[in-house]
Amino acid sequence: MISQPDIGKSPRVPLFSVIILNWNGRALLEECIDSVLGQTIDDYETVIADNGSTDGSVDYVRERYGDRVRIIALPDNRGYVGAYNVAIPQTRGEWVILLNNDTRVETDWLEACAEAVRNHPEAGMFTPKILEYDHPDVIDNTGHVMYADGMSRGRSRLEKDDGRFDADEEVFYPSGCAGVYNRKMLERIGLFDERFFAFGEDTDLGLRGRVAGYPCWFVAKAKLYHKYSATWGKYSPGKVFFVERNRFWILLKYFPVREILLSPAFTMWRYIAHFRGILKKQGATYRFTESTSSWKLFFTVLKAEFSALAGLPHILSDRYRFRKTRVLSGAAFRDQLRRFAMTAEEVALKD
């Protein structure tokens, strides 16, 4: 459970707690923090969750921003999920916003989020319009979509922001880059699963909220700009490992039994699509092999699968435990998978 901290001299609970995650990102912080502090509303607090940085990030934030930004400094790197699990209970907002440090937000970003909160009181999650930092007319994502074996990616990624994404609509779940979560929902369903460490953790939390009955809405007017994979790199072995391992855990924790049994066929089809991408010199898989090698990719995926199997007892235990908060039937979950689906070709052939 998340308990409210002792808030001392400031009894007012803000609408939002904006938590910026940082790990050796001093060069990214000024633009990100300045944009957060420049909002058109003031009903929020700004917090830095620092993951044991060694590049002077904490001292820089303390000296530049003083008491305008609260610092939660961890002694070592706890990963995306570990840092947020420490930071979230120490914040006060009714809604928690988890923001990457490689972002810049528009001045009315929080104002648009506040309007969405008022318009959709049934929602437990929101996701903003996330645009490419270097190409602001290109979508980074507008929430997430999912393939039939648990693999996910940003919805409408790399499409032009040409007016098709200017209306609020229901989506599957938020991007971990800038997800907005209701604190009461988190109190009910719990925080991040720290076994994920990085990648897929937003999917895990988003699906847990979904199966507990909380919708997610895309907020078109809440715009921010993201330097995609500035911390991990777009095609790094570490990213491949965590993405592949964690999607397997997602599958086993939340999918209906029928979909789990059918998933090996979908995974094989996805692997075929990846191979086709390599031959066509297209997609993230090709980019990875271009910078390293096909053998490196093969052994990274194999390592991920073995790691996923090693964690199986804990994952199955979680599946049983989450039955207490699950209100979505297997048929209803299946329907959502169809509504927010993507194809194997989308997984393999898009960057």
C-alpha cells in the first residue's frame, strides 16, 4: 500500500506529483526541469528521483533549483522501477506523473492533463501526445498497442502528427515515458514489479490497472517531446534482453490461458517477420544486427528466454495474487487485445 508521507508545513495536497527519473543525465536535466517548472498551472510538485548518479546531477539540481525541486537521491541504481517505487510513496499528489529526463513538455501540458482528469473521472491512467524531439511533427507514441505474444510498442509511432491524433480517445495503457496514474488506483493494484528493472514495466503496471477495471485515455492537447532511448540506446543488447524477457512475463501474468497456449505460434511468426526485416534491411532488428551482429541478437534473445523461465515461479504466483483485484473477464481482456492490437510486421518492420 502507498501511504501519504508527513507533509509538514504544506498540508495542501497538489493535483499532480511530477517525478522525473534521472541516472547520470545531468546534460538532459536543465531543459526537462525548466519546462516542467514553466507550467500554466501551479497545482503540482516537482520531484527528481536520482538513481545513484555519479555525474554531479544531484548537486546541479540542488544548486540551480533550490526548493523548487525536491530531490530523492538513491545511493545506487535501482533501475526505472526501483527508483519510482521508492519515490512514489514520498510524493503527495492525487495523480502521479512519471516523466523521463530526456523530455521537454509544453507549457500547457499539465493544464491539459487537469482538464482530462475532470472530463474522465472513471479513468485510472492517462497518456499525453509524445512527439519526436528532433522531429516534432512525428509521433513518438500516443499510448501503447500489443501483439498477441505480449510484445508491445508505442501506438502510431513514427506517423506524422497531421491532425489524426488531435482528439482524446481511450487507449490501452500509458507510455512509461510520461504516464499519468491515479494514486488511489496504485494503492489498490500496487506499484511496479522490480523484477522487470527496465522495459515492459509500464506494460505490466498498465495491464494490471486495466484488468482491475481502470480505463486509460489519450490526452491530445498534453504535448511533450522525447529523445527516444537517450539513456539505453535504440538498439542496445541490454534493451533487447529486457524487452524479450519481460514480454514473456507479461504474457504469463495477464493473458487468458487460451492466448498463452496459442502464443508460441504468434512468437514464431514474429521471429519470421524479424528475419524478413533483416533481409529487407528494415526495422529495429535490422538496425541491431547492423550495429552488432545476427549472432549477438540470437544469443541475447536466448539468454532472455532462459532468464524468463528462471523467474517463472514468481510470475505465476503474481498471476494468482492479482486475481483479487481482477474484474476484467478473459473474454473482455480478449476484446481489448483486439481493440488495441498490432501485427507481427508492425513489431518487426518499424523502428
